[in-house]
Amino acid sequence: MPNSIRVLVLVCLFVAPVVAQEAPPGHQHADSQPADGQQTDQPHAEHQHAVVPASQSWTFTTDANVIGGFTYQDRKYFDFAAWESQNWFMGTAARRLGQGHLTLHGMLSLEPLTIGRYVYRVDDGTHVVAGGSPQLFQTGESFKGLPLAEFQHPHDLFMGIGATYERPQGRVTYVAGADLVGSPTLGPTVFMHRESARDNPQVPLSHHLLDSTHSTPGVLRGGMRISEWTVEGSVFRGEEPDEERYDIDAPRLDSWAARIGWNKGGWRAQVSGGRLHEPEWFAPYDQTRLTGSMEYAGTLWSAPMTVTGAYGQVLEYSANRPLSRGGLVEWDVRATPTVTTYGRAELVRKEVIGLHVHTPDMPAHPTYLSDVGALTLGAVKDLRMLGLDRVGRLGIGGDVTLHHMSVDLEPIYGGSTSFHLFVRWRPSVAAPQHVH
């Protein structure tokens, strides 16, 4: 049986309950629909504690997000276009165990099959063998032995496999977890689980400065929660996943991170830092990464709204490697019961021109960082006719991204813009938490 068929069968078995899954009694999720048909939005909490089952029986929850459509990247000299799908599917199983409770969680993505396959150079119609989704100024990871530039890599098939155990003791709840693939205690809620970014098909340009460790092969983590405060730490493999998207890379506990979080009402904030051992093979330098973020879920003139502000910086331990940094503000507003508007504003300083493979024996040379600003504005219209809302939140959407750049980029990228047209599906009722 071909590998692609095996993958499809595995995912179908994994996500079959998504549409039919009901939320646990007494818990309403962001996508659950009250009787009047109006939907409410609450934040997806990647690091929020799980719902405690009332008995020794298992409680199962599922969630998913699928965006499929067309992207057009308009450059000064030649354009790229692609048909693609960003997607993920996840499930959790929780039950009481001893004096606490255990949560098992798994997450899959079909992006190895749906991203990078149908990419074209518009000027001559050439089919491009690409390492991912065309995206202006995006960098991170590699393809066919070279650093990826202007492409966002697909995520691995296995994005999360792990377990978390929580035990309350007086005012303190102790938390411990282990992941074959998971997220260390570094950075904000990953972009794909932030409600402020969930409708947006474009990955932040600051992803590898903020939350790129979200699918790390090998994580051990622990911490404690006191009231609205959380203190946690982890050890994990610092290296990014390799180019083989269907396997699980060998875990190695060679890096560490720590995070302090605060969560009260609709507010969530965190500061975190870590030392990563050679995350990119083509730039074999250790990194120190520092991040800070604040998320808010509430209303704007009675319209459900989520907003995130985040900042990250990366220092590589090598001569002549300057500090990379970036920040974003992103938002998602339910303007009407069926129309959601979203956007993201970013400023990043990172290496865009001159990316290449480094080796430890190469002489040190200057690394040049460029400044890029990006503003994305978009909207999604939920489709409720013909009973379509019975199969989940199905919608059509689109966005445009405008760029501002430093003078060194103008000769190549001046006037560049990008567009998306897509169909989005997510279940109407989903898991009340994300645990990674």
C-alpha cells in the first residue's frame, strides 16, 4: 500500500469523531452554539489545565482546523502561486488517576500531503518543486539540503503525542508531562491554536522567533500553578524537525526553557526564555530565545474579539551573528453572527538575503539582517444555508498582505503583496482546551 494511502487511513481513523463529538457537560467551547444561534468566542488555551473528569471513566474531546485554497505571492520580478491546505486534527483523553488526573493528547497534520505539491511560477507556468507554502520573507528549516527562504515548511504528520498529569495539593497544583512530540515551556500559545490567528492561513513571519518549538521531538516538562500564576520548566531537543515529514525524529534532551504565566478572566500573559542547542543544522550555533506575550478574549462593542501581542528575540552564539527580533499584534473579531474579520501587523528584523549553509570550520563573516513589516487584513463568511452548519463551521474567506521593507530589500521585493482565497472548516463543537 502506498505511504500516502496509509497516512490517509490513519488520519481518518484519528479524526472520525470530530464532527460528532459533544463537549463535556457544563463546558462551552469557543465554537459551541447557544440556542439562539449566536456563537461565543473564548481563547484556545494551549497550556491551560485540562477539564477534570468527575469519575474514573475516560472523557474524550476532539478539535480540528482545515483551510484550503489558493495563494498568490506577487513579487517585483516574478510571482508564485499555489493550491494548498493548512490543517491539523487533535484529540485528548482524560480521566482521574489517584489524587490527580491524567490527560493523553495527540495531534496530526496532513500538510506533508497538502502543502508544497501544487506550486507554480506564474510568469512561465513552471511547476515548482517546493519545500512548502510560498510566503514572502518567510524563513526557517530547510528543503533538499538548503535553507528555506520565501516558503513556510509543512508541519510533520505527527505534531503532538504526549501525556500530562496534574495533582492538586492545597493551593498548589503540580503538573508534570512528557511528549514524544510536543511543546516545551517556551513562547506564547502557538499561532495555530490562538483564536486571534485561527482564521488566518498565513504563518507569522516571527514564527521562528516566538513559537516554532511547538512540535519538538522529545520534551519533559514540569511546574506548578498557584491561583492565576503558573511557573514551569522543560528540557527538550533544540533541533528543528528534519525534512522527513512522516517519521518521528530521535528525542534528545540537550536544551532547556522556563516560563512564567498569568491567566485571569479573559487575559493571558507569559514571559519565557530558553537555551536551544543548534536548532538549525545549516547554522550550527546555540541560541538564546526570549519571548513575551499577552492575549485577550472579550468583546468589542458586544462583538466577540480576541487579540494577541507578542515579542521575541533570538541571539545566536557565533561571531558576527547579530540579534534577530520581531513582534506582532493580531486580532480576530466576529463582526456579525456569520462574518469574522481578522488581521495581523508585524515588524521583524532577521536574515533574508544571504541565507546559506554554514559549517563550524568556515571563517566568521558578517550576517546582514533586514527589516520587514507586514500588514494582513482578511475576513471569513460562515455558510449556514442548506444545512451546512450541521457539519461544522464551513466558511469562505480571503485576505491581502502589504509589506514595508528596508532599502536593501527594495531592489528585489519592492511593491510585493500577497493574497489568499480559501475555504475554512472547523467543528462546531470542539475540545475546551489544548494541552501540549
